Amino acid sequence: MTQVSRRNTRPKTTSHGQSPNYDNTNPRNRYPITRPRRAFTPLVFSTFTILILLIFIGFYITNSSINPANETVKPSVVTPLPSPKLMDLPMFQGEHKESLYWGTYRPHVYFGIRARTPQSLLAGLMWLGVKDGRYAMRHVCQDSDELKTYGWTHHNGRDYGRQVLVDQKLFLTTSFLKSKEEESGYGGDWAVRIEAQRFSEYFIMIIMCNVELCEALFDSYDCRRLNEEKEEIVHLFFYVADEGGTALGLGKGTSDNPDDFLLAFGSRSDVGNWQLHLESKTVRLRNENFEFHYAGFKTHHIHNLSELVQTNLATQARTTGQLQLSDTSDHASNILVFQVSAMVPFKADIAFVTKLSGSISKLKERIRILTGDSLSSHLEQKQEQFDDKFQRCFDMPDETKRFFLYMLSALSPEINPEAMTVAKAALGNLLGGIGYFYGQSKISLPSSSDVSTYHLMQLVHGDNYISYWPAELYTAVPSRPFFPRGFLWDEGFHQLLIRRWDANISLDIIGHWLDLMNADGWIPREQILGAEASSKVPSEFVLQHPTNGNPPTLFLVLREAEVYSYSVVSAEFVCGIKKDKFSASQVNDISTFLRRAFVRLDVWYKWFNTTQSGKDVGTYFWHGRDNVTQRELNPKVISIYIPVVCFYVILSLYESLSSGLDDYPRASHPSEDERHVDLRCWMHLAADCMSSISEFLDDSHIGKEYSLTAKLLSDFDLLNQIHLDNTSGAYSDYGNHTEKVRLSWKMVESAGGYPSRELLREVLEKPVLRLVPHIGYVSLFPFMGRLIPADSWILEKQLDLISDTSTLWTKFGLRSLAKTSSIYMKRNTEHDAPYWRGPIWMNMNYMILSALNYYSEVDGPYRDRSKTMYTELRNNLIQNVVKNYKQTGFLWEQYDQKKGKGKGARLFTGWTSLTVLIMAESYSEC
């Protein structure tokens, strides 16, 4: 394959002065047509619409009367897989389930608490921020608030977390603690500490352990002197709400303890009677102007709470001139909001206690344990336990050991105190971002040929979707402000880290995801469950499309997942069992999980094998790419839905993002002849994992099938025959392709019949079946999958591609697409900026590092070179992530390949948290 030129060659023009366009486009759009089209008159159109609706309704009534059984039959796409659910296993019941009942499971808000139950009691924090002299409500995580930094510095995923939020010059810390006493109700009690400070050198250094970060965050402010500005009043709002609409009781305080406010009370079937207390002694110490107000609301739209509170405050400000809640409550309020206004610095402790069946003295003792000095002591102990466990789990040396190792040059200079701070924040944010969701996904209707009676009624009602069954999901999220919900292919990478910290949490999350599988073996790629999750997603991206897949990254975890114990730092589920690394009880839990999960994994694999297969045996491609697009430089995926108006079928070109690599360039002209090398490698990973599980479960029949499939997909000669370019040594997709494609401005006919100027795709050369000459992450999938023999000349070629600065190598990490690609950093449409066409992504760099580490440890002629490249790439990645965190206070979705600057979503502690494993040099042993 010849080298791809980045220079645009100007083709010869036709006799009409037009460049020949070989794309399959409508000729009407190549030349402007100004003649208006005919249209139905309003009367004719209305009559036609009514007629068709009557036909639909008549058809439904007739069909139902003839065969009433069809009335309730739902299509398989919204029918659960008829197999026992993983979450019903005994290992996920009892103490395990109760220990995870309460948590910070509302990742989309700055601080929120809920239980793992559909109609939960919710709690959360809001405050009034000040910017440019104006107040603004802070509640839902969003970039427009422009917080200097925020995120969990520590979180253990179970009963403790500590978060720092810096809003202009206001420094907030929120701490969460759970307590399980003998008298407690189900799930135990919990406490929240809120501290407000004006930032200074002391607070920044102690809390963030990073003066350089302070200087970067507060440009003009001198972090090396104490703040001498006038103290200001801060307005905080803590609320409690019942999702089910149950009325909450408003507390009246207590007479015998003026420092203890009974805020709210109620009763639930899960936890019994409960109370919410505010311990205000620490607030009142220095605050003569301490004020307390409240408001109660009755609504089921809890996701609109910010607006309700702002409206209440605005009304009060206009009528009384005071910035305070109204001290009124709607009848049977299911939301209570409590305002604390005080001079900074101050702190407030809030205690939630359950099952109030004991004596008053015991209740007071439980409140005492959850507030004041006792709470301080418990929080300190939990932080020490977090630090100790972090050291053990990731084999990170403590401060004293790190000093001596550094002096002996036995420790990488990248693993310094600043890097350790970043690593703990990365883990803490990933664990603190775990959420619980409940609701129904909206699934795009199938094509018209598959429309059933059930679908027809959806169409009559004007819906363009059918609903999944009501389901729950316990999952980590990629980013709290941008993506605070579950994403299937992200979750596999999340679990590579979480399973090192807490294997039971990891198995719980995997089980929840697999229980979302439908009868066809499909899992929706993006989980938008419930009103709070839906409120963060534009309506055009809500529908999920059952024809589109997503990389089965959960197999990464099942192959590599490790169980933490005091005696075993790490051992892999399947591999570890074979090597006798687990205790008998651990083996029992793992085997029970895998035995029940196997049925679902088998159906999932077969769904991929049938819906995403290519023409030839052992070939695969991501189905559904748009082969009629006129606006995309390189077509992504088309998804079809049917919002029916009479007989008109409307097509919507939504992205399904099947491969996970979004706009990474594929063949220019989608066809059934395509072969995608990344999907082939994912299928090998899945087949190999299934073979190992089958062997462990002693299922020789199915195991033999998977073993043969894995052997076929790992056949090195066959892989090279299908995907290798012998000249460059790169692995490539195959399909109908030409390099001579561009976007150019053209005059086209608009919907009203008038010409408009649009950026459209122009093809200057007829495509042919060939290897697609784009070098990038996809080219390295066989390398990442360790499918290349250690003594093969192809491995040397792969190392050349990785280390070449003109292709992938930068001093910040590996580019997603080579600089030599004709589509490098090019927009896909007028409004679609490059995404996977150059920037550095941590999940792929982690997988490449893992492969380099593997090849540096096996015998072969390229062992030393692999080690050198591994060390340099690892150092580059760590240094750049730490540098960006110091400068901005955040981990980022991606990093710029030219300057290393963080890009995309910030507070992206999804797969960017794999930095922790890179620091710990923790990779697959399989």
C-alpha cells in the first residue's frame, strides 16, 4: 500500500466546469433547482390524515377481536431475556445488598444521596454562587457554573467520601459517612458534613496538597498569603425529597438542645421511621447572624427542584427584599428544602437516623456519633483506611518508603506526591461517580416491514419509540457534568480499575448490566433511566437502536478481573482460579456468578456473531453505516426511526456510535463487503474468554465451540490475509474505498424550494474494494490483543508505527489517528469537529501499554525495544495527566496531541482514571 499523501490533488474538470462526483447522491442536490414543488392542499392533507388514522384504528380493533392474545404480545426487543437474573443470586443479597443501600448515587449533582431502590428518599446540596456580582444557583453539575475545580479527593465506594468544590473564592468540602448501629434500620444511618471557607494557602495546601494547583486555579490571587478580605455570607440549601410522592414531616426543633434542629421526619417501608437532624453548634460559634429558613414543595418533578427553589427565592426577594426561603410549605409536601445562611468559615453536620424504636437517650447517642467531634474522628479514620487500602491495592509505596526508593533511584520519578494525589482523586471520582438509576429506555421502532399490532398503536399515539421494561442499573459514569449515566463500552474500562479496589462492587455492576439484556441478546449502549438522567440528555439522543452494537468490553473485566484480599493482592477470575490464587469461598462466589452469567454471555456473543458478521467466515463489521449520506466526509452510522404521519416514513440520521470510536475513518463507501479489524479482535477476546469460562465450568460441548472460534480468530495467517498491508505492516479495515473525498460548499434546494448553501460531500474518484489506508488505533488492535507472535517481523513494523512521530507518537501519548491520514483532524460535517481523528485517548493508550509490557516480558528479538518504548510512553502519559490536573484541577476526556492540553469533557474520571493502573503498572496476566 503506497503512502497516503496529505496534499490535495486538484482533478480535471468536466466540460461543464464541474468535478465528477462518483458518490451515490441524488442528482437534484448537485445542481440548484429553484422551481417549487407541488404540495397537498390543507383540506386534502387533513382528510387523508384522518382517513389513514381511521384505517389504523380499524385494523387494530379488527385484529384484536379476532386474536386478542396479540394485544399484549410485545416484540422481543423489549422483552427481557428469559434467564435467571444475576442480581437475584444469594451473593448479591443479605449483608452485601444492605451495605450498598445508601450512597452518593446521584452523580449528576454536586452532592446527592439516594438509596438503591426505585422510589427512594433523596437528599442533596445546593448553594448560591457569586459571579460578576450576581447570584446563581449551584446544584446540577454543569460547565457553565465555571467552578475552579470540584471532585472527590477520597471515596471508598461504600461508606465514606470527601469532596472539594471551589466556586470562585468559596471553598466547600462535603464529607459523607455511613454508620450501621444495632438499632439502625435497613441500610444504616448516614451523616453529611458541609464546610465553607474562604480559600487561602492553608486550605489549599492541606486539602488539595498542591500549591501549584492553587496558583493555576486562582491566577491573580496570591495563594501564599492568608485571605484578609471581608467575610461574606454564604447561602447553603440542604434538601430531602421522596421520589414516590409521600408527604414528609417538617421538624420543629428540640427544646432541650438548642444546637440540635430536627429538620424533617417520616416513615418508609424500607428503613422504618426516620429523622433528619442539623447539628448547628459549629455554625453558631462565630455567627451571630446565623439564619435558618425552609420551604416545602409538592411535585413529582424532582429534577426541576433548582427552578422551584430559585422561583421561591426570587419571589421573597421582590416582596421582602431578603434572600431567603419563604418559611412556607405546600400541603403534603414531598420535598423539604432547608436554608442555612452564615458568615464563613463555618461547618454544619447533618445526621439521618432510621428505625426510631428505641429510647430518646439512645437516639441522642446515635445523633452524637454522627455529628461534632465524633464525626470528625470517624472521618479521619476512614481517610486513613482509604490511604492504606490504596497503597495495598495498587502496590503504591507510602511516604517513607517512597522517599527511600526515590533516593535509591528505584522509583520512577513520575510517581511523586503530586502524582499520588492525582491517582487518589482519579479513583475517588470514579467510585464517587457510581450511580443508581431506575426507569425505561426508549427504543427506536423497527423498520416498517417489522411493524406489529403493538407497534401500530405506538404510531397512532404519535410515539416514535417503544419502551424497554422498567429496569434498574448500578453503574459508574464517564463524567458527572457531561455523561452522568451508564455507557456500555465505557463500563468495561471502568471495571478494570474498580475490580482492583472492590471485586464485589465490580461484580454487582457487571451483573446489573447483563440483566439489561433483551430476548435477542442485545444491551442498549446508553442507559438513560429516569427523569433525572433524561433531564441531562437532548431529546434527539434519547432513542436507542437495537440494530447497533457496542464493543463488548465487559469481557476485558471477566478475563482480567481481580479479587482483592489481604492475602492476595491480585488474581484474575478465570486465570486466578486456575492458578489456585483464591480461597474456597471466593472460588464459590466467582463460579456461581460465572455459571449464571454464562447463559447471558453466550446469547450476547451470538447476537454479535449473527448481526455484525461479514460476508466471509471470520469477518465482521459494525453494521448500520449510512451509505446515502451527502453531508459526512466519512459516513458514520445511520439509525432509522418511524415517527409516522399517515404513510410518510421519516428517516433520522442519528449517530449510533457503534464502534465506540465515533468518527474514526472507515471505508469511504459503506457496503456489505466491509471488514473491521477492531470488531474482529473484540470477537476474538469474547470467544477466548468464553472458552476459558466453559473450561472452568466443565462444559466441554460449548467450550469446544468457543475454543474453535477463538482459534479461528487468532489464526495469524488468516488475520494477515484479510487485514494486513505488507508494505507498511499496518492492519487495516477493508471495504469500498477511495481517498478522493472532500467536503465542499454547494447550492442545493431547501425544503421550501429555495436554494441554500450547504457543505456537502463530493467524491472525485470511483471507490474500489481495498484496504482502508488510515493508520491509527484500529491498526493496532491485533497488537493490543497480543495476536502477533513475539518473533514476527510484523511486530517490528507495529513498533515502528507506534514510535514514529510522523504517525502516532507524541511526547504526551499516542495519537488516535496518524498525521499521514488524509482525514487527520478534519471535520466530518460542518458542525462535527474531529473527535477520534488525532487527540489522545487514555483507554486505547492503556491497552497499547499493556501490550508493550507483555512483549517486553516474553522472549523475542523485540523484547528490549518494547521495554524502552513502554517506559517512555508510560512516563509521557503520567506526566501529562498530572500536569493538566495541576493546571486545571481536572482529569479530561482526551488530550491534545500537539500541546498535551486537556480537551473535551472535564471531570472525565471514566476511563481516564486508568492512569491509576498505569502508575501501578497493573495489566492483564492472561
